[in-house]
Amino acid sequence: MAEPMAGPTSAAAAPPSTHTVTADLGDDHVLTLTLARPKRMNSFNQQMLEEFRTLWQWAGGEESVHVIVLRAEGERAFCTGVDVVEGIERHPNPFSEADPGTYLGPKHNRCWKPLVCAVHGMAAGGALYWLNEADIIIASDDATFFDPHVTYGLTAALEPIGLARRIPLGEVLRMALLGNDERMSARRAHEIGFVSEVVDRDALWQRAQHLAARIAAKPPAAVQGTVKAIWESLDATRSQALATGLAYTQLGNPLGKAQVDRASVDNRDFEVR
């Protein structure tokens, strides 16, 4: 019989120290990241970019982290993109400039721990960097989604290109071209499959933690292999993706099966949505 998975102990590393986002690792193996710039609508500056790169790299290698929840402080916004006052560092050579998504996205940083995003209020522009790489997105009923780039004379490219992997092209173009003139409601986001669940604002954080904890209780090798196989398939042909997926089952299944006692799994403990 497999030994039960132990929770984090004193030997488990603490999350890196950060200032623009708070990081809390619970006994349920869930790492909760909370955007902590509410006075700036949780917009990201250079410090936040660098702190997220550090967090993803740490979480990806920390065995006590099984699942990650991303949420935000404040009443009005999940995130409104780049901080237009402080800005971010730009390389003087445009061909050497980095996409902010290479800092903000877990998959860009090869972190294959599932990401659950809990969105409230405004999610605009650069907020899509996180949502485009999330595994599950839930939203409160007050959430709205929009991309203001073209309104201010900026090409809407990087965030919409990522979004086109998640929702119908017509919806992406409508958001990108209308800019500030229209916001997608949580209801519409749910209809098109961008958001998997809409809840009351007061229940948002608790629901995100519940979903994350249910995932975190499963064998981590199986969960991470699943995330990696599915996301990498998006950049491959069907045949390549299936061949790689088979290899991941061959590598991961012996590890995952050793992390669970199949006979003890309660198949009656499920939810219907």
C-alpha cells in the first residue's frame, strides 16, 4: 500500500520574499498568490515582473507546491495590465525587447503546477498574460474583461494572440478592436468557455481554494504530467502531440501510481456542475 502524501513540513522551503504579490503556502499544498497593488489596480511594474519570474521558477521546483491560486486585493480590479505611470523596462534595441509574458506566465517559465485564477472586477490588457496560461479560470459576477490597447493607439497583439488559443477568434477580435468601448461580462465569458464558473463575489476566493485543494490532493506526478502534456500539445501537430503524450504516460504513470492507494479512493465524493 502506498504511503499517504505528507503535507509541507519544516523542511519545506518558504516562498521567496516579494512585495508586489503575497505568497502563502498552505498545509494543503496550495500556493496562494495575491496581487498586492490595489491602489494601482494591481497593474504590474518591473518589480512585479521580476517577482513573478522568481515565484514561478521557485514553485516549479518546490515539491511541496501542488497547485497555485492567483487572486487579487482591492475592490475594483483583478489587474489592469501594465502600470502606465511607472512603466516597465524597455530594451533600447527593439529586437532584444522581452515580452512581459515571459515573466508573468507560468508556462513560459516551465512551471507545470496547475494554475487556478480567481477574477473579480476589471481584467484588462496585460491581465490576459495570466489568464491565457491559467488551467482553470473562475470569476465573480462583477468581473469584466477588455483590452484597451487600440483605444490608446497601441497595437493589440501579444495578449490577443494568447487569447486566441482559448476562445473563438471572433470574440478575440471583437475585444481587441473595440478596446475601451466594450467589456465582456462574466456571463459572456462563461458562455464562450473562457471562464468555467461564475460565483458571487463573496464566494470567489473560497471557491478557488476549494477547487485547488481538490486538485492538490491528487497524485502530483499525474497532475503535472497532465498539465505539461496538454499545454505542449498546443505547439505540436496531432501526431507529435500524441507521441509525446504517450511518452509522458510511460514516464509519469509509475510515479503517480506510487503516490496513491487506489483502493482508498472515494469515488462517491464528487460534485456536479
